[in-house]
Amino acid sequence: MKPSNQDEEGPRDLLVGVTVAEVAAVGIAMAMTWVPGRGGTTWSPADLLWDDPGTATRIAATFLVTNLIFASFAGIVWISTIRKRGGKS
């Protein structure tokens, strides 16, 4: 039986995690654009930059904001993981 090498699985696991996050971000962006909220709002982050953005622009802007939120959460988790390990990588 060969010993398990975690370095071989690391990049593959990271790729799967990033792919799942990006698919979720696309789904969130599409849902936020096509399904109005409970209050019936049609606001989008694209409204900050354009007067009358199209559907693709609204989806792209919401996708970008969703990715920024995901990156913030990932950064917080990464920093807390480093602190728990005591600065060891």
C-alpha cells in the first residue's frame, strides 16, 4: 500500500472548490437578475454604472459582486486557518 501524498490532491481539490463556487456565483447572478425580490425590486449593481443596463450587464455586475463577497469570505477563512495553525503553512 502506497502512502497518501496530499500534495497531489491539493490542486485538484482547490480546482473543484473554485469551480463549485463559480457555478454558484453564476446561479446567484442569474437568479438575482431574473427573479424579483419579495419587495419587487429590480435594482442591480449595474445600475450604479449604467443608466439602463441590459440583462447581460446586470448578470455580469451581480456575478462580479458575488465573487467579491466569496473572495472576502475565503480570505477570512484563510486568515483564521493560518492563525489557528500558529503561522505554519
